[in-house]
Amino acid sequence: MNLNFSPLTQRRLQQFRANARGFWSLWIFLALFVVAIGAPFIANDKPLLVSYDGALYFPVFKNYPETVFGGDFETETEYRDEFVADLITEKGWMVWPLIPYYYDTINYNLNEPVPSPPTGENIFGTDDQGRDVAARVIYGFRISVLFGLALTIISSIIGIAAGAFQGYYGGRLDLIMQRVIEVWGSMPSLYILIIFSSIFIPGFWTLLAILLLFSWVSLVDVVRAEFLRARNFDYVRAAHALGVGNLTIMRRHVLPNAMVATLTFMPFILTGSITALTSLDFLGLGLPPGSASLGELLSQGKNNLNAPWLGIAAFLSLAVMLTLLTFIGEAVRDAFDPRKTNL
């Protein structure tokens, strides 16, 4: 497919590629994210494919009762049960994922007390409840990135809208909103987050709403400054003189300029969002107990110093994720820097 980009966009893409560290970090991060999105096909306590009595079944996509495979119960099949496994292998076979554990699957066949060290079956060991650490890292990576992306996108929309109205209209509206933001930004956000997290039932959307209370402020000043600068440009004044509506001028003529500065900050906002979720999980105020969480895995590593594989697995996962995002952010910043594009 032939894409016709403007010379400015082409120069920015070339500048992004010129930053080899950020360019390859983007591809590595995308590869890891694709793997995490496909986590049910990599780490699951259900087979990917079951052949029984000449028929094919796909347990990853559909739940089958035990009676389908010759069992006695109408409940969902427990494929890791030795009795069920024998029934299936008598008349067929099973194809298991690379890690035959879900993030909450407990391994009852351990030869050592939990948390057990890495073995051929549990390559990263198990946590203090006998759950596979590798599976929890994969699912924890996925929920961290999805949470960070959701928080970044929603907070960016609110922050851009608030900054746009402030900068474009100025005057009393700008003055009032600036005072409100100053008061709001001076509040001890971490303590307030801890209080709210302890009051409300923890969950993905609850945490998203709580963190959104403060994260939207980060882009307001940047967008406000761009709109204050651009609203006096000749083409904006001309559009206003021709009778073009304020919202149309903001969206078509001023917002594209503001998005340049906004895009350079977004990878760093994503990094901060992931760190905030990890911090709350580490304190026990984040996702519900039992959820796949890198912060909870860090907390287990702190509480089980005799099991270093817990802290190492969580630390390496977070370190790789945040380092890649930081490198990507630096490359995006360089790509939009007019001093480096030489335009």
C-alpha cells in the first residue's frame, strides 16, 4: 500500500528511525504486547486442541462439560485432572500451550513447599500460593499495558480539551481554571489515591476512575500554551473573520499544532500510569486479590526473601517494559524536535 505522507511527516518518520534505540524498542515492545494479548494461547490450564473419539474440540474458545469426554459430571472439564486426562488419551490426544497454567492455576503436584524454585515444569517457579510465576508475569504485563493505555488515552482527551478551552478563550475562564488546577495539583495525590482505593471495591475500572482524577492535569499546561500561542496567528484570525466557528477553528487549525507537543509526552504518561498501578498493587490497594499483577508479585518477593525468583521476575518485567517505553518516548520527542528535523 502506497501511503502519501507530507514532507514534514516523512522527515519526522525518518528522524524517528534514525534513533535506533527508540526504533527497535518500539518493535520489541509491540512484539511483547502481541504475545501478552495472546496470553490464553501461551499460558492456560486448558488445551488448545482436543481430539476425542474422532471429533475436534477447542477448549480455549468454548467450555465443554466433562460428560463430552466420558466423565460423570455436567460441570466444566478439568483437563489437568489425571482421571479426565486418561479418559481423553484413551480415545484421542491433547495439544497444550507452552505454559500449561492459567494465572490463577494452583499446581498441587509440587515436590517442595511454596514458593517453589524454578523447575522444568514451572520455569520461573511458583508464588506463595503455588501459582506459576511465568503465567502471572505474562498476564500481569498484559493488564499493566492495557490499563496504562486506557488511562493515558482518557486522561489525554480530558487534558487536551481542558487546555484547549483555556488557551483559546483565555481571560476569566483561563484564570479560574488555572487557579483550580493549581489547587488540585497541590493536593497530596498519593495519599488521596490510597484513601479512595481503601474505600471503594478494587477493580480495573474503579482504579482507572480514581487515577484519572489526577492524571488528566499533566497535559493541560502544554496544550494551553500551544493554544495561547496559536490563537493569534494570522490564519486563525482569518478563519475567525470569515465566520468559521470557534470549535471548528480549534479542531482544524489549532489542535494539530498542539498535538505535536502532546504526542511527545504520551509515552511518558503511559510509563507513569503503569508505575501508579504497580505501586497501588504493591501496597495491596490495587486490583482485586488473585488478579495477575506485577505489583502484587513484587510484594510477594518482599515478603519471601528466601524466594528471590519472585522479585527478580517482577523486577525484570517492569524494568524491560518501562525502559522500552522510555526509549520510545525519547525517539518520539526527537522526531518532533524542530531543531533536529532541520525544517
